[in-house]
Amino acid sequence: MVAAARSDGESVIAIFSPRLRIALLAAALLLFPVVFSGAFARDIGVAFLLAAISASAWNIVGGYAGQVSVGHSMFFGLGAYTPLLFYTLFGWSPIAGIPIGIVLSIALAVVIGLPTFRLSGHYFSMATIAVAELIRIFVGTWNFVGAAVGLQGPATARGWWDLTFRSELPYYYIFLAVLGIVLATTAFIERRRFGFYLRAIKSSERAARSLGVPVRRTKMQALALSAAFTSVAGSLYASKTGFIDPDSGFGILVSVQMVIVAALGGAGMLFGPLVGALILIPLQVATNTWFGGGGSGLTYILYGGIIVLIARFEPGGLFELWYRVVPERWRRAYAA
């Protein structure tokens, strides 16, 4: 009986082993648009991947380093505007503008990080909100980038390089490839000295500094890397929608969604943003579908409610709850 119980416990542990879990996740994501071939299901899949990319990018600095930026929309919007601006001005493919948007976002991260990283806690968060809102207002009054009207991309594709497809399927696999790159990069730094530095800074900046951690430089590097990936997410969004304006690019709801998705799943966890996006995005789509235009207002209520629940019951997110509860079940099965 004991041997059988131990065998069952070991089999459960084997089922949830990291390698197998990653393989199953990859297979599920690859097969999703094949199994669910409807346009609506694929659209939800694309929205899920975009939210996961954005939240995973934010997670590098906000989750691992504990620098809770609520102004990441500035990088998202910059990445979204740059490809369409170069298309409008020169007729270039949106792909050509993506690396330029990355460079501009990294430069903006350095300029913003130098003064704001002198702050900590909610003061840093408030500063990032203020900067993002100032950029949104400025872009909304700047005729060079379309002001409040925004910019439009190519109406019809001149080729695959315009990233304008009739089906959701190409967008899905492009977004999935980018998500894989973001997660692979995060997993790489998670196991390196840089990742340990980030977690030390999150625990205590003063203690990390006393141990020789280059705190300010590490935070700047994390913000620059996070800004680069967030810019790519904005470029993907603009390429898919073919349109961008100040609210959809630089709006505070863009930043809030990144924070909520990461925090719901588990900030500072590799797959935390995926879990958060898997829960939040279908809920958001459902409210917009059920209530039409009024569903957009419910999004704010939904986000606010999730913030309250996370802060009250599980600050570490669902992943921390998983790691706290599931091992106890395994231990009970093993000891039976």
C-alpha cells in the first residue's frame, strides 16, 4: 500500500515535471488554431498571445526586479507608432520600423530610468504614470504623428512584409514565435547572475547594494530589455490592427493590463503572465461580447476588482498559490 501510494505520488510529480510541462504547453499553443479553427477563437488566441508578450516583457523589470512601472505604455506606444509612421512618411514596410522602434524605446528607457530610479515604491510607479500620460497628451496634439486621429497602416498587402493578412492564423504563429523568444530570454537570464541580481534587488535594494550588486546599472539593463520587448509587442499590435491612436498606444489601460496580467498569474514567475493572460483575456473578450460597447467600461471594473482580490488574498498571484498548495498534496500522497 505504501509502495503504491509512493508510486502514485511520484507519477504525479513526473506529470508536473518542468520539461514535460513546457512540452505540453508548447504543443497546446501550437495546436490551438488547428483544433479551434474558427475566426473568433483564433482572434482570442492572438489577443492572448499579445497580452502574454506584453506582460512577460513588463515582468522582467516589474516582476523580477520589483520595479512596478505603470507607464510601460510609453514603450508599447512608441513601438506601435514607429512602423506606421515610417509607412506613412516613406511607404516602408512596417517591418522596417520595428527595429527603429526598439532602439527608440531603449533610448527612452535610459532617459526615463536615470531620474525615476532614484525613487522607490509607489513613488516610482507614480512617476512612470506621469511620464506616460505626458507622452500620450503630447502625441495627441502633435500633427506630425496624426495627433488625436492617429496613423493607419497599409489597407491592402503589397506582400507578406506588410504583415497584413486576411486570416488570423499568420498573426497567431508570428506572435507565438515572439512569445517564445521573450520566454526563452527570460528563462536564460533567470538562471544567470543577472537574474540573481534582479531578485536580490527585489528583496532589498540596500542589502543587495551592500553585497556588491550594481543596483542602478542592473535596474537600467532590466528596464532597457523590458522596453525593447514591450516595443515589439506594440509593433505587433499596430501591424495586426493597421491603426494606432494615442489612447490605444499610450493609454494608461495598456499599462494597467500588463501589470494585472503579470500579477494575476504571478509576477516574477516565468509562466505567470501566461496564466494571467489565459484567465483575463477571455474574460475581457466575454464582457465586450456580451455587453457590446458598454463592455469597454466594464474592463476598468474588472481590472479594479482583480487588483483588490490579488492584494487582499494572494499578492504573489496564482502561481505562488499553486506552488504553496500542490506540493502539500504530493507530500500527503507520498506519506500515505
